[in-house]
Amino acid sequence: MKLLSRIAIPLIALTSPALMACPDYLDHEMRRLSSKETINFCEAYSGKAMLIVNTASNCGYTPQFDGLEALHREYQDKGLVVIGFSSDDFFQEENDEGDVAAVCYEKYDVSFPMMATSGVRGKDANPVFRGLGEAAGYPSWNFNKYVVDTQGNVVEHFGSNVGPDSQKLRGSIDAALASAD
């Protein structure tokens, strides 16, 4: 009898609406950049809107890290999570993970989650970008931005040339945050 009551509590937690609503493409665990820590996106960000970006350290768009960090600081208390995915799919990423981390954390003072380098397009895409790519198109270059609403639906996909200060991007973020209401 006592054993049954111990089992019932975790089952209730597993059937919470927030976890059940998480889409398959986010139900994965990936390693943070320059860390042994992993993040399961469903567990960590369930019910939050997300701005997911594929990044590279040696790209003409790399200075967008400043704007992404500004978005993160401005919107984090409103429920937005900015997540960067380091990728060398376009051959503009450092080979050494420590060098990638130095660009992100030291040069651009990034405080939002950055994931370890992985593929973001085609058959080598990590599971998150496979889901994003199937839903809204794969990145055609570095610093593509995907706005995901609080239920995990891809709201909009923006190319590299749409910067973090774009009013169109901000409008999409505002709409994704409103999906929580």
C-alpha cells in the first residue's frame, strides 16, 4: 500500500498538462556549450516561449550576439528563453569548443543558454533543429531565428538578415508570449 502511494506521485507529475503538451522535437536532452551539464528542453522550458538561433563564431552575423543578449535580458522576465545552438554547418565555427565558449561568454558576454556544437540542417541536424526544419525550413546560413510559442509551436522563422532589433521579430516574440494567456 505504501509502495503504491509512492508511485502515484511521480505518475501525477508525468501527466501534468505542461509536460504532456511538449512536442517531440523538444523532448531531448543536449549538452550545454563547454560544460558537462545537459538540458532537457521540455523539462527546463515547458510553458515558455523560445527564440532558438543557430550560431557561429566567425560569421559576419556573429555581432548579433549583442542583440540576442539584449533580447534575452529584456524578455526573460516576460517568459522568453533565448537558446543558441553552436554549429559548423556553414564552416564558420571554431574547431575547439573552448574557443567557441570564449567568443560567446567572454567576447559577447552571453548569459542565455548556449548548446554544444551540433548539426542544424539535413540528415545531421540535431533533434531540435530537425523539428524546426521540418516545421518551418532549415537554416540557410548562420543566425537563423525560430520563434516558438509557449506550447512548442513554431510561430515564425527568420533568416540571418533579420537582426535581433527587428520590429517584425519582436512582434513575433510578443505574439508567442501572448500564447501563454
